[in-house]
Amino acid sequence: MTMRELAVLANVSVSTVSKAFCDADDVSGETKEHIFEIAKQEGCFGKFYKGKFSKQVIAIICPEIKSGLYCGIVEKLRKVIEKNGGLVIIAQDDFSTSKQAELIEYFASYLKLDGIFVFGLNADLKKGYAIPIISLLHSKTNSTDSVCIDFDTPINEAVEYLYKSGHKKIAFVGERLTEGKAKRVLKAAQSFFLDCKIIESDLRFEKAGEKGAEEIHKMKDKPTAIFCAYDNIAFGLIKALKSKGYRIPEDFSVIGMDNTVTSEYIDSSLTSIDANSDEICMIAWDLMKKKLKNGYYRLKQNITVTGKLIKRETVKERLG
């Protein structure tokens, strides 16, 4: 369907059809509705309509939804955006750099959304997009503004907490996507002269924790404290250790990361590192609002929010 063919069906000029789809003031509302109704019947309304949607539409691209950290931030960010009159589209890139780039291209160039939040922008943007794009949690490029988390500070605080509690041997239990956290924990442990065993699984979430528990159970010289890459791993690890007769925290102190909503409700509430997601979402949305108001507001700045250690019941002082 061409615009000329649509004009014939609507019994108006091509110029009138063009103006209607541009929401021009010199075409009456009645005429616009008449043209739009025919266009919808013919399936070409979206092809020609140039008007602006009444609400700002923001896309959030995250690696996965089932992660407690990502899910929590997405939900909080969605509420902030909708509270401010916007709409949210959520997409998942499955930790794929190419899929992430493809989604950004689609949202920015074809859907022409108002803005994009992307978790962990992995590569430089191929071209200058007209809409604001903000990277969250971490960024491997300086091509856009980002709001990142400082995990080094709370990890150091957590390891120091274990050290001061009398622990000399610790273990880190993670999986294939948590190598960065493992390096941070190992570096912190070395600064306190603690023996640190890294256990990485090809499994994820609670299953990775269960496998980590199996590895620790087999050790002759066992650690007394275990640092888990995220809370779900800690949940699986604690359950598996208890099934083997171990007590938490009497036999093993356990620390998780992300401070998910269930961490304080399990039997022996979990000591965990909180990502400060409320602050991240407020800063990110404030930055987005400035960009939406002023299209030239592009500082390419990196704002860092520091996580915090939440002490609960799964860490016990080690005597002797």
C-alpha cells in the first residue's frame, strides 16, 4: 500500500494523507481519524504514522531475567520509569555481545524508542545514535555514560570481616560467569594473608552451590569460611552442606553477593553484599531524564556506586 493508494481509498489528496500522518494542525481531527481507520484496515498505519507517542518509552536490555541481581534492578528501574509517566520494554541478550548490539540497533534505529538502559555495554557503539544509551553495573567501553558498582570495597570489607572473625582458610564458590568476582576475592584474601581456594563450576545458580559443597566435602584441609559469587549459589551450597551433616555457621561461615530478597528469610539469614540497587536506579534515571530533556547532554561519565556488606547470621567467629 502506497500513500497515493491510501489517498484514493480515503478520497483525499496525497498531501492531506501525508500531513495527517505527521499530525499537522491544518488537517482536522475527523479527517485524520478517517484516514487512520482506513490505514489500520489496510495494515499500513505503522508504516506511515510519524506522530509521537504520548509517553516516553524506555528499553532495558539485561543479560537474563532469572538472576536475582538483574531481576531486582530491572523491577526497581521499571517502577521508577513508570512512576515518572514512562513505559518500559524489557529484552534479554543472554550475555551475547552480538545480540546486545543487535537489540540496541533495533530499539534505537527501527523502533526509535526514547532511551535505552543496557546492563554491561560490551563494545563501542557502531554509530552515534540519536537516543540516549546508559550502561549499568559495569561497562567495557567509554562510548556512553555508565552507572557502575564498586564491588572491590565491600569484598575487601567482607574478607576483612572473616579475617577478624578468626578465619584463616576460605573458599570462593562460583561459576563460569563469575571469574571477575573470584579474582577480586582472591586478591582481597592475599592482602590479609588468607589461604583461598577457588572453586568454579560449569553449572549455575543453586546447582553450582551444590557442586561447590561436594568439592569442599571432599577436601582434607577444609576452609572454615565460604564466599559465594551470588546468593543463589550460597542457597544451594548451604542446603547441600546441611544435608551432609554440617552446621551453618558453626562448621562453615558463608557470605553471598547481591543481597536478594530471600537472603534474610532463609534459616540462618545470609550475610551478603548489597549492590545498592536503589541508588543505582535513582542515579541512572536522573541521568536519563537529563539526556531526554537535552539531546546534547553526553558527558560519557562513569558514575560509581559502592556496594555494602550486610552482616547477618551465617558468619561466626572462629575460636582457636
